[in-house]
Amino acid sequence: MKQKQLWLAVAFILAALVAANLGYRQVKKPQKEMVVSALGAETNVPGVALSRDSQEATMPVERASAEDVFAELKEAARKRDKDTLRRFREGWVGQCSSEELEALIALVDEESDSVWRGTMMEAIAGKWAQLDPEAAITFMTSRVMRDRRQNGLTRIFEVLARKDPAAAFALIETMGNPIIMQPSAEAVFKAWKKRDPAAAFAAVEMLERGDLRWSALNALCQVEHEGGGRKQLFESIGSIESSNLKRDAWKQAIGHWAEDAPFEEVVDWIGTQTFEGNLASRLEREAAVRHAADDPQAMAKLVSRTC
């Protein structure tokens, strides 16, 4: 009798183990079926696929690697899948570690499609700038191919300048490479102008390097949007104390305006203003030179107006 009871007990334990194992498989199987992509398409959670019902308690799968995400991005680009690219910009890349971002940029750097590569560089570098700007700059300047690094660097300094443009520009001055410094300086001063135009022009006045001074003025003296933008720019230039800086700023501003507006409109406006010395005539010549690309007769028109 005792032997029979023992066998019954063993059979009961085995049955319980089998039932538990089946239950475990039933819990795990739906979770595996719900893994939709490396970018977490169902939930926008980067690299972690959750259940379709986010309120259910499920265990996340292993985080996607940079290689997995990169492969999916390439496929999305091939299919022109804007939703996946948007999830990348808003989701996965925003919660990466510095090491993951470095690995992803290294993969992007190997791509031959310059447009797609540039777009991805900007997206990744912008997030990396928020996480570890020094690491991002060091990697972009030392590891990324020379002709491919500027998109990322420009984006890094745009992000930094929104928070502290003076500190961002101070960082540029330590770089030592004019090819990198000039476009990066333009990015900083464009952001600086939106934040505090007077401070931005004051900072230009302190610059000793002619190439950086030119880049900074080039950024400050462009009007990106009409609707009062040009009026505000001209008011900022008019308030500059340094006569040399004011002269250079007027030349840049008038030159940019002449590239977009009818030649007569620009020259007529110059005629309504009061400038020191012969600055008015110099600005008219600047307008004619800039406009000559679209109107070869611009210089002749200027000569005829002054005769």
C-alpha cells in the first residue's frame, strides 16, 4: 500500500511540473509575437518591444543593438517609411547611451548616400550633444571622415548655443581647425542672434580672428524670415558702437539683401539713409556685385544711376 501511495505522489508532482511548464510557455509565447521592431513601433519605447496592451504586465525583451537599429533605418529609408524615421528621432536615439550613439554614428559614416547620411548625422549628433557634448565633438573631429563631419558638428553647436551661446563659441575657439570652426561659428551665431542680438554683435566685436569674425557676421546679417526681421536686423546694426564693425555688418546685410531682392529696391533704400563718409556708395557697389549673379547688368545700372 505504501509503495502505491509513493507512486501516486510522484505522479502528482510530475503532473504539476508539466502544467507549470505549459503555463510558462503560454505566458512567454505572446510576448515574443509582440516584438514588432528594433525601434519599438508599438510603443515608441527605444529598443524595447512591449505588449500591444501597455497596461498588461509583461517583461521587456533585450534592448536592440545599434546594428539592429541601423539595419531597420536603412530599410525604412529604402521604403521611404517616414513613421519609422520619426520614431527614431523621437524615441530610440533620445534615450541612447554615449557608447550607443558613437556606434551608430560610426555605422552612418560608412554610408555612401550623402543626403541620408547627413540627415542621420544631424539627428544622432544633436542628441549626443545633450548627453555628452565633449565626447560628441571629439568623435566627430577625430573619427568621422573629413568631408562628412560638418552636418553633425553644426548640429552639435546649434544645440549647445541654444543653452549658452557664449560657452558654445568658446568651445569652438579651442578647436584650431578653420575648416571646422567657420561653419560651426555660423551655427552658434545664428542661434545667438535669436536669443540676444545685441550680445551677439558685441561678441563679434571682441573677435581677433578675421575668418571667425567674417563667419559670425555672415550669420548675424542674414534674415531668415521676413515680417520685421530685416527691420530688427538694421536696428541692431545701427546700435553697434564700433565704426569698423558697423561698416562690415552693413556690407554683409546689404549684400545678403541684394541676393534676394530687386536691385533697384536695395539701392533706393540706401539712398534714403544717412551713412558716415562714403559708406553709402560702398554699399551700393556691394549690392551691385552681389546682384550681378542674377543680373549681369547690375553694375551698369548702378553707373547709370550715379551719372
